[in-house]
Amino acid sequence: MGKHQNLLSLFSIYVGAVIGAGFATGQEVNQFFAYFGPSGLAGVGLAGGLLIFGGRMLLNLAYQYQVSDYGESIALLIGATSVKVLDVLISFFLLASLAVMISGGGELLTTQFNLSRAIASLLFLLVVAIGISRGVVGLAQINVILMPLLIIVSLALVIDRFFLTVPTTLILSLRKIRPFLLPNWWVAAILYASLNLGIIFTVFSSLGPTIPNRIIATRTGTWAGLTLGILLALFCGGIIHTPGADQVAIPLAYLAAQGSMAIYIAYISLLFMAILTSAIATAFALVSRLRANNYGIWVEGGVLVLAWLAAQGGFAELVGTVYPLYGYFWAVVLIIIMVRRILQVV
């Protein structure tokens, strides 16, 4: 595989890991940035810079240590005594993230087919379960095609929104963000970058052997972080610019509905696939941890049902609660990693 193919594959995995239910729907952007108005754009700049810096660091560490499991990465970077505690916490957040994705997929089906939240999310869970049974082989290849298409269509809908306005009835209720979790724009930016770098840490801890050299690792972190930062800025500007977009469960679908039907259909279709592939990957990671600890299929099924039950809390509400908590957790972990790295160098 040539260096350009390596870069494209790793770039797609990086971006695909971040563009999950929260990002692709615009709900993350809404709660972490657009909520703060113009100051949110400053937060986007800070978060984008942290994603570039942190992504470069984590990918270089993955290449340096050549590990194939995040438990190994934790042992090397934080200490062997921390593995069990962090493994439990990471597994918990995988479960919570899966609940967010199931809720997001269900929300999408609800808005398109007028299904109840419970039935829509259950149908989505069944598709995820089928995906787990078939494994995650090919998800990276799917993302190589899917992520560029989703980015292109998302850019098109934002650009289209700035030049065309059409009345819509997509507005759904959204509870106000919890101020004690996201008190201001710069805390929100740091937490946003931290939670997504935590995802990158988890994903690339098993992909160290696939990174050919430090140059590719650095370029992947730079270009992926820059791409995500640009998308964040455009999405944030689009939501701020569009009255009512901050009050819906899927802000980017609201923006898409303001423009042409072709863009709307393309976006909804790609969004469903993006959430689905992220949900399958997350569910597979969670089930793999259960299997590693010799839990049976009934426990695996019970965990999936638990995620479905948690998903009934509402997509916007889950994003506004789970993701900030996830950000605080990973901010602490990443600070520990950086401090230990600095002490090792000194």
C-alpha cells in the first residue's frame, strides 16, 4: 500500500471515528459551540487546534508502541495498575455512547417515518445487532467511501442554506443545555476535543501496526484535525445563522430541509449509514470487552437492551449529558498521559 493510500485510509478512520451520531447530526456542534453564539466560533478554533495537536501526539504514540489493544496502551502510558479501573470506565462510556447512537438512529427514523421513539430505536438496534453478528470487517473500507461523501453533502447543505430559505415544520423540542457541565465556550471546546481524542485513543490503540511511519502519523493527525475544525466552523455558523436550528434534535437535517430535496435525501441517507457504522463499531468494541472477560451471549444481549433503554432518554438530552461527562473523563486521562510523557523526556 502506497503512502497516499495509507494516509487516506488512516484519515478516513480518524474522521469516521469522530463523525458519529452527535457530529453528523449537528447536535454536538449545537450543544458545545452554537449554544454560546459568536463565542462558540472561538471555541471551534480552540477545539480544532487541540484536535490537531492531540491527534498528532496520539497517532505518533500508537506508531511508537505498536500495540494492538487499548489496555496495552493504558498500561504503557499511564501504568499497569490503572488498566482495570480505566477499562471499566471506558466500557461504561462505550455503553453510554452506544445509547446515544441508538437514540440518534431512532430519532432519524422517527422524523422520517413517524414512528414512536421506542419502536424506531429498537429497529435501529436490531440492525446494529445484525452488523455485530457479521463482524466489523469492511467498516474501514465503507468509511473510505462514506465519510468523503457525507462531508461533501454536509458542506453542500450548509452552503445551500446561506443562499436559500424554505419554510419547514421539522422543529422538535430541546431542553436547555446543562450549564454546570458546559459553563462557558472554552470549557466546552476543551471537553469537546478531549472526548473525541479519547475516541481516537481507543480506536488507534489497536491500529498502531498499520501506521507505516511517523510522517504518516503526523500528517493524518494534522489533516484530520484540520478537516474536522473546518466542518465544525461551517456547521456552527449554519446553526447560528438559521433561526430554529438550535431547537431541533437533528440540526443539520433542519438545515438540509431548508434547501433542495436532493440534498436533503442525500444527507439523510448518508447520515443513517454514518450513525449505523459508528454504532456497529462501538457495539463491537463493547461486546469484545465482554467476550475478553468470558461473559456469555445473554450478557451481551442484556447490555444491548440496556443501551436501548438508556436511549429512550432522548437524543439531545443524552448528547448534552453523556458527551460532557465523557469529555471530563478523557481530559484527565490525556493530561496524565502528557505529564508522564514530559517527565519521561526530562
